[in-house]
Amino acid sequence: MTNGYDDGLIDANVSANPSIHDIIDQRYSRRQTLFGGISALTVATLGGMVSACGGDGSTLASGTGTVVNAGAAMTTRSGKAVTLSGSTANATAGADAWTQVSGPAVTFDTKTSTTATFIAPSVSASTILTFRYSASGSGGAVTADTTVTVQPAQIDFTAVPKSLDDIVKVPDGYSVTVLYRLGDPINTATSAFANNGTDSGYSGRAGDHHDGMSYFGLAATGTSPDPTNSLRGLLVLNHENITQAYLHPSGATSTGGVRPEAEALKEMECHGISVVEIVRASSGGAWSYVQAGTLNRRVTPLTGTSFAGPVAGNAALRTAFSPTGAAGRGTINNCANGYMPWGTYMTNEENWAGYFRRETGDVATRGGSTAKANVALARYGIPEGRAGNYGWATVAPADTTSTLYRRWNITALAGAAADGTGDFRNEANQFGWCVEIDPFTSTSTPRKRTALGRMNHEGCWAGRTVIGVKPAFYMGDDAQNEYIYKFVSATPWVAADASPSDRLATGDKYLNTGTLYVARFNADGTGTWLPLIFGQGGLTATNATYAFADQADVLVNARLAADVLGATKMDRPEWTAINPSTGEMYCTLTNNSSRTVANTDAANPRAYTDPRTNGTVTNGNANGHIIRLRETADTTEAATFAWDIYAFGAGSDLNPTNINLSGLDATNDFSSPDGLWFGRTSNASGLVNPVMWIETDDGAYTDVTNCMLLAAQPGTVGDGGTRTITNTIGTANATQATRIGKAPGTTLRRFLVGCKECEITGIDTTPDGRSLFVNIQHPGENGSPSNITSNWPANQSGTAAPGVRPRSATIVITKNDGGVVGL
């Protein structure tokens, strides 16, 4: 046979020796299973790289047998935990083997010689991220790439079934840790909590009825703020009220109608606010509170406060304790909250009126029923003949000069100074405000922000801050047939104020001067903000309902001013929340038993009979709804808005034509929405299509389930349409047109169900969204020391705890794989 010269274009080797392709094929037939496929791998060669790309994106190269495998390509969603797994043969990878090549930058949580973990970043559309795995072989550096395709965030958990069990339930794949309970000591001088009614010293302990709450990041050491730190921070939370019976050995006592001073002091100190340091051992470790935290403090009804804004120093605030009307004493019934853009905490005084005693005959002493003081007290729900919650005004203190208890009696004393400085006739005017607290300065005095008006303040949440635009703060007045408000600052937003050196002074800058508005909702889906300005809209000294004296009088009596302006009466406005992507404001309207067929309107459209399993019924709007609005031109300075109703509370078994208007089913039906909050913009739950969390405080549906927490991705104003429903209560019926958002479907689902007789309230996350804080309020509230109706949280581990008294507590929920909660 003659072999001609063909410049290598012919195969002249007729031996049986294997080719390199045979070697590669043989190697991968053995190793493919081990490596989980060959989607991204590289083989080193003696003299460079010869690559072949498979249809699945794999990369192959030939050489000495060194193999680097970056693992298969994968698809995930924003907020999910991702683990990259690499492997090698005849090569060595270092601790920094993994690097990112392209796509939105991620922060690696962990990196080893084989794995790397991170949280998939927020994206608005399908996005490819490329990662490179590097090792060293006999021929030098060797790399292989893999891709992670990230889809937009989406709530992703199996809905928790309704439950009447005495335990907090969350979805599979999540864990609950009890973090901070009633009575937990917050300094080293305070003893451990006995939980048998003998404990005292609550100024150094966690209070009762945990409610609104915010997390403030701390630097790794010291007391400086670090808003990015998710491992160490301050938890600031309200203590709205008390379950009185459990605070004492055998319940509350009195002798001849006089309460013991020690009991009353304990009850007062259980109200207010906690500031407590919390830490996490690592990104996957356990949370705990720091008993000896430098910034730990309690703010109670006994803590000194000050007034700021137009009402500070006004005659309406003068008392025997504060003759100048500039100083205050304490805060009470603190329900929802607000996180101010400059890093402070806003607590809100809600059902404060009930604590005051007002004796029969006081109307006459003050000048008769038409006297301004009596008109105002009646409008705020303090009629004469009222005994006052818990009877604190009856205490005869050991220190006869003390006014700590006497101040709860607002009866005007005959012969005392008419300006109020000789008694406590004006004490009620010192409450009903938004109160700002600087959590990073433990010696700071809380400031009551009077420009935001006086009412049963629920939430106070800032709209989106835009440089050069005046910020707005949205608020609800939590009582039946009350109103929704916003305050627009007189000062345009300055970016540097997000991290000021004097936080309360920055609060002065934005909150002392501006305009308070109240909302009127029109039937056509539009709305108007009506300004509460003295001299405008009937807010004058000649008004027949109430003769307003000045702007301070308008703010002290904001309810009366809103009445005059013609604001829309709502079904108990509770928490407010701002969608960080759209700027839309959401407000929970928890329920309204006084809503009738005759007085519905487009924004409060339902009046119906809601049956209970025990044969009784609730009439009115028993299950509540969530309304939302979008400011005209998307600016917080707008005077008008568009609105619709995001979701209607209802049992899934109720009439879908006239009651269950949102088409709720067993995975998402709810009643009495209360707490409301959107995810933070520092993680995927608060970006693109943010997660909204809904908490319930229910009486209408508790025959079927305990209160709950739901997660939603709620769409936008106007994504639904109009509907006309028929309301029926007894023999009365009438039609009502309204505006309904699109049915939420699977974008709303139940995330948590609480223990017996509790309310779910208070919510925040760490900046990374991987730890969710929730408050469980008044478990077992209908019980007593002789009839304990819940043993939570002592039984949260699953072990029965018979005889143990329940305690309000903060829990922290984490995802077992370390991802963003809810996604």
C-alpha cells in the first residue's frame, strides 16, 4: 500500500490505540453520574484548550485528564437561596474558587472549595447570572462556568390551613423562635420572670400586649446605626394594653372601689414601648435578645415627654403637672407604628380615651352640653359617668403629693383655676398623638408631634421620599365611622436627612410644619384631600358645631374639623402601608358593626349578616376590607387621588355575589384585617412586585380559626372593575355600587395561624428579609389564673405546658434554607 502526502488530511494511523475522544468518552461514561451531568466542565490539556459546547451549555476541553465541573445550569426566583456546587478531578480548588462573571451582582453568604451560597437578586424580568468555578491542575489554572436564571419574585409556600390549636403554625420549611416575652428582664438588675403574678418592676421588663414594631440595624459593635446589618439591631415595639388578670396572683383586686397602688403601678408600667437589643449568632444562627443591651429601655405612661409643633405650649395642654403645656408625662395604648425616613420610631396613641375617669356633674361644671370643652370630650368618647379603665384614678398613693394616679381623673374641680393648671381637666388633650422616639439615644425625650392631629392614631407611615418633594405621612383614626388622614410636610425631602446626626431635630424639620388633610372618597373612584386649616372650609370661630379658635384648636380637635369638612366615614381605619414600587397607600378597614344597609357608600359598600357556627350572627361589615389609593401624578403633594378596594374579608363559604367579593377560598379567606406592612426595599420582598403582609384581629371568624398572617402581591389601583351588590340585613336590603380590585387568587395566601385567643400584630424583617418578626398579642385573653385558656408560648415547642400562664411575645420566623421569608 502506498501512502501519499496529503498534509495531514488523511488518517495514516491504523493501530488499535485509543484516540483522545475515546479517552474522554470513557472518562465521562464513568464520572457523569458522580458529577451530576456535564453541563459545565473543563478538561486541561498540555498545550492549551480545545473546547466543545454541548446543546445544554456544557463546555468540554481535552488534555491530561484534569476535570473541573461547575454544576448544572439552574433556574430560580428572586429571594431564593441558591447553592452552587463544583467538583474537580486531578485539580485543586481554593476557598475563593467561585466568582461571578455576569449579571446583577450578588453577595456570597458562604464560599468553600466546592460550594458557594447566595440569595438570588431582585429582577424585573428573567435574567441570567454566570458564575465561574476555578481550580489548578497540572497544566495550570482551569475554569468552568455555569448559569443561574433568575425569575421575578413570587410568594412561594403552601398555605397554612385554618386552625383552632394553641400553637403558632407556619408553612413547612420555616421555623419559629420565641424571642421576647412579657416580663423578660431588659437589664441585669431585674430578676428572671416568675410568671405567677408576683413579678414587679416592669419598667425593667418587657411590657404586655406586644403590638406595632420596627427593626433598626446596629453597627457590629457600639451603639451607632447600621441600617444594613441583619445580625444585630434594636427591636422597638409597642405594648398596647394588658391582660390584667394574669399580672396578679389571683387577678386584680380593689377594696371599697380603691385599687392597690402596687397593682396599678404594675399595670401602667406594662403599657408603653420597649427598645431592646437583639442579635443573631450568624446568618443561619439563632436569635436572642441581649438582657444587658446598652440601649435597652422602656417608655411607659410614667416617662417624661415633650410636645412639638403648633399645639406645644397651648392652653389646651395645661395641667397641674404641666402648667405651661409644654411637657407631658407618658404615652399609652400604643398600637401601630411608623418607621421614619431619618431612622426614628413613631408610636401612635390609639384607644387612650378609655383610661380616663369623668364623674357625673362634670358637664355642668364645664358650662353645659354646648360648651366647647364638653362638645370636644363627647366627640372623643369621654362622657361623664365614665369610671376609667382599670380604676387607676382611685388609687390613694403612699406619697400624698403624687399625681401619677390622680391625673387619670379629668373631672374639673370646682374652684380650681379655669385654665386647667389646678387639676387635670385637660389631661385627655395630652393624649391621642403620634409620638416620635429616637431608639439610638437612650436618654432622649419622646416628642409628641402635634401637627399630625389628635385622634385614635393607628398607623403613621411615610410615603415614598423623593428628593425635592414634600413627604407625606398616612394615618388612620381607629374607631367606627372615623377617617383617613395624611400630613404633608412643608419641607421638601433632602437625601442627606436619611442619616442625620440629630434624628429628633430632623423630625422637627419635617413634622413640625405642614398641612394635615382628611380623605373624601367619591363614588366614581376619585378622591380629594381636604385641608384642616383654620379659617378655611368652615374651620372658623363662627362655626355652629364648634367654634375653632386657631390652628392649634383645629389640631387638638381634628375629628370635629374633619366632620365639618365632610370627610368620608370609614369602617374603622387601622394600619397604613405604602407599596414601595408604586407609592400606593393601603389602609385596613377592620370591621364596622354600625354599618347598615342604609348608610353604605362606594368606599364602605357592604352591610350583611355573618353567621357563626354557634348559631349567633354579626351584622354590619363584620369582616372588613382593605382600601388603597394612588395619588394623582404619583406625588405625595397631590390634593386628589384614585382608589379601589384591594380585598374584602370574608369566609370562603359566604355569598360570592354580595359578600365574598374577592373570591377568597380555603387558602386565603380572612376576617378583620388590622396590621399591614410591605417588605423592605433592601431585599427582594420589597422590590418590583413587593410582598404585602396582612395581620388579623378578629372576632367574627374566631369560631372557625385563630387569627392569622397572610402574604400578598397585590397589583395596582384600577386593576379590577366596578360592581353593584345587594346588601341585606334582616328585611332591609339595598343595592350599592363599588370599585373592586382584581381577585387575588394565588397571589394571596395564609402564612401563619396564631394560638388561642390571640391577635397577630406588629411586623418587620431584617434588612435582608431573611428573618421576619411578628408579635403574638394577648394569647388566652379570655382566661384567668383559675381558668387558663392558653399556655402559649411555653408550649410552642410542641410539649404541653399545663398550668403555665400565657404571655404576649415577639417571635422570629426564618426559612430553613436561609432564603427571604415568603418567597
